[in-house]
Amino acid sequence: MSTCRLALHVTSCIMVILSRGQVWSLTSSDISHMSPRKCNTTISSHFEKEGEITSLGYPNYYEEGITCAYTLTGKPGERVQLIFTHFNLPDPSKDIPVHQRCLHTDFVAVYNMNNNTIRREIDHYCGSSVPLPVMSSKSGMQVVFKSGANPSTRLPHPFVYGFSVRFRFVKDFGITSGHQPTPGTCEFIYNSTVVTNGTINSPNPGGFYPQDTTCHYIFRARSGEIVRLIFKYFDVEGILPCDRTSDSDYLEFSNFPSADRKIPPYCGSVAPTVMQSDASYFRVTFKSNDKFDGTGFTADFQFMDISRQPYVIRRVVAPIGTGSAG
């Protein structure tokens, strides 16, 4: 691990600590990418794999009555991940309906882009709460910052006013466990010959999972072993029956490479507390659509040798009401 030191006038390393234990370390070589960007620019992964976008004038006051668009374009198989590090815009009026508040004040909007032309909104952000990390559904994303002509309440110096967000182009979906056979494809292999236990996460851990994404987590155990999963966190947008017919994102489980109809899919905020395989093969598949999103799931896994210890294998069946949205 590199050592971070703060000198009087020079920052040699900045540690950005994310939720769920992730850390980005920015060395002096990154500082060249942190100069203010011009309004309405395109950032290509051919020239810059990661960097920073800020409001104009950051960390000082930004201009009034402006609209700035930053278009991020990646190579095939890449996703764009955004990590907001500072966010301080005027708070919207509480008299406005929640889903419209950010449209009546200064805001940052994030869009998925397809073929650099088609935009689909991910969300609008305003106020002073730092947004959770987001990830694109394809290789392109656009960040739009809009400020009104009448600043409502400007905070005096030395308070920072505006926003800063780190971006990076990734092919691993932010998932650090398992073996990814094909970079850019959301499939991760877990072999008991390599690791006996660990953790799996939905793509973009610590933030909102990307839309229109399918991820496979494949567990392969030795003969006489099974795998057990214990879910620690679960927030997958959807309602019963947790499939395409209900326009749901969902998590499905199978003891085979194909579907396993004996195990129901899960969505909402209720997950199986424990899930385990019948034999040495097990597959977990996460699917999201293009409508809504959630913050995903986290589960610990462990391979167990049942040839030596008589573990009781119980198939988990969803009780009535399981899978309803929370």
C-alpha cells in the first residue's frame, strides 16, 4: 500500500474512502487530470481512464445561469463509474413534490448514453447530500450541470460551493472478487481450489447498480463439497413474482447451468438468509432492467466439505410475501 503524505503546499496522495470499504488512492500523477474542465467537453477513455469533473470555479462559487454537459465515452465493454466526492448545491423547496424538486433549483443530471446519441436519465441530484456512486449501463454516460439565474442562498467563504465527482472507465463492474474470464462481461468464477470463502456483490458495490445489466456468479466446488451463501444486504428493485412479467430486477439461483424452477427468484428487500447448493455446482444470476434501480446485494460465501461433516442441506423456499418491494 502506498503511503499518503500531505505537505504544506503539495498533495502527494489523496485517499478517497467509499462506502463498504472501497478506497481510491490518487497520487501526484493524477493531479494533472484535476484541473478545471471546459464546459461542454467530451472525455474519451482512449486518452483518460480516470479523472475528475467539477462545477466551474470549484472549489469557489460557480457561475449563474449556465448549463454544462460532460460526455464520457468508453471503449466496447467498458462502463463508466462515477464517485461523487463533494456536493453542495442549493436545497430545493420542500413545498415541491419530491420527484420534481431538483428541477426547480441548481442540479446535476446523469444520463446513460448509447452510441453517443441516445440518452436515458439515471437521476437528478440537488441539495447538499453527496449522491451514491452510479455506473452506466453501456460504455457512455453524460453528466449535465445546470445553475439557475437566481442563486437562492449562497454560502460565504470558506464554505465550498458546487460539486466534484471522480470518474473511471472499468471493465470489472467494480467487482473485485472471483475470476472474470472475459473483461467487459459480467461473469465471475469462484473455484474452491482457488478460494474457500469470500464475498460477492452486485455491480458497482456501494452505489446503485447499473440498469440493463446481467451478471453471473458461478461457483465450482470439489467433489463432495457444496457452497453456502449468507446474505448481509439486499435491495433489488422489484415486486412479486420477481421476474420480467412484473418489470422487476431480480436475483435467481440454480444448481444447473440452465434455470432451476425449484428455487424462486428474489427481489425487493427480503432475501434468503441462507442459500446453499445441492452439489458442487451453483449459479447466482443478477438481472436489472431499464426502469428503476437499487443498491443491490452483498453475500458471503463458503465452500464446505460434506464428505467429512454431515451438513444438512435444506433448499430455501420463499414464503408468501417474500420478494415484495421494501
